[in-house]
Amino acid sequence: MLSQKDFTHVEFDVINLLSHDNIGMHNYAVTFLNNALRCDGYVSGGFAALLARHVIGLGPCKGVSLLSDITLDNIKKSYIFSHIQLYLKTHIDDSHAIKNGKLNPLLRGGDIDIFFPKDKLHFAEQLDNLASAIAQYKGQTPAKFGNEYRIKGTNIQCITKINGEPHEVLSTFDIVNAQVYFDKTGFYVTKEWLDLEDNRTLGINLFDRPNIVWRVHKWRGKHEYKNMRKEDHEQYLESIYNLAGRITTKSDETINMDKLKRIIKQSFISLDTTSNLLLKASMLLDSYDQMHILKDRLKNND
């Protein structure tokens, strides 16, 4: 369980950055986000991780920090514009992203997830009224955790069913790399998050989620993490076998073993470790007991 003391505050004007002409977000989307932050909302998850990584200068962005100077030259050097555009898919016209009154799952892009403390939830209703005037699409989030809006090329979700202080909400996240957030004053990061991001390494917080395979596959693919934290490798494999028969896709459909094997093979194709060999070889096994036998043999050969 995280505590607020685990976070270091990095002062930064996020709205000023997103308002920059070369970032590519429409003024309507930036205005909506600014109103949410002024209502004590905070943004966490994939978009917060992407922004923090570029602003602080971690991993492939190392050496180019936007903390001291938001200049066009620094923006270009950090590649933040292209990464935001790729993540949000702001370059895709709304008429293509919205089909038959729904967001096209292939063209919808990533989301900006806004959370609220329990005593600030009433602001979500005010934001919904604002969205009614400026959004091209309005509906429930896929997981029915709140409302989502398509505002001039940007998908924004106001999460209301998961609420509380940031450290409480982020403690429920299955992926450690998502445990970062920003509010109207700047970013909040942990040492664990900084270490993982600087090495482009994926960390898992909760292994018992039925959709953990899909989540890891998504983060390794969409967010381009090159490796997984060493201590998480074997525990991840253990969780796969423990969840056998209960593993689900994004749409909560139970997936069969053949599909599961394909996902894991794709997810770990770039890893070059003993755990990678174990994961690949496990796809040929039929039982949990056989997996343990293979694990012991690999350890003996280290």
C-alpha cells in the first residue's frame, strides 16, 4: 500500500505545456483538463506516465528535460509531440474515430484518466455539463467506471467509481509504471517509478487480476517497455497458471489456452533472460507440475 510520503513532488505547469502550439492538443481538450485539475482532480495512468517521462527526461528521453525551459527546441528534442500524438491518436479525425455513436476501438487512441478525492466527486457532474457543450462523443467508459468524452481528437475519462486520495487510488493499480500522477501543481513520482522508467522496465504490482495477461501485453506493446522487472518474471508465470480458466480479455471474455499462448509468446519475444526461456518453454507444457520441474532444471543450470 502506497502512502503519500512515498511520492516526491516535481513542480511543473502541465497545462502550460499542453497548451503549447506544437503539442497538438485542441484548446477545448486542454480547457476541459484544466477545469478538472482546478477542481482538485488528478491525472494518473498511461498518459501521466508518458508526460512525466518526457518532462523529467527519463529512459530514451534522458538528457532532455522540460522542467527548466519549455522551448520549441526542447519539445522537438524530447519527441514529446510525436509521442503524445501517437498515444492519443489526435491526428485521427473525429468522424473516423466515432462510428455509429460509439468510439471505434481501433481508432480511439489512448485515454487521459482523471480521478477525484471522495469529497470532490461532485465536480465530475459539473465537468459532465461542460463536456455536453464541447464534446463530439459522450458515454460510459468501457469498464463502466465513469464517463468518457471525445473532445476534438482527445479521449478523456472522468473516473468516479474508483476515487479517493491519490496514494489510495494508485495502490489499486496492477502496473507499477502507472503509479504516477499530476495535478495543477505538477507531477508526483516514487523512487520505484523513477528507477523503472529510467530503465524502460515494466513492474507489476498486483498479479491476481483476471485480465493481468492482457494488461501486461498492452503495456509492453502500446507503451513499449523493453523488459520486465526480474523479480516479477516468475511470479507473473505463476499467476498465469493460478488464474487458468479465469483469465479474461479487455472485454471480460474468458480466453482459451491457445490464445493465451500466442499472447505470451508475443509479449515476451524480446526478453533474453532465464525467465524468458522459462516462459517460452512453458507454452509447450500441459500442467502446473511440469512447469515447476522445468523451473528447477533451469535454476540448476544457471
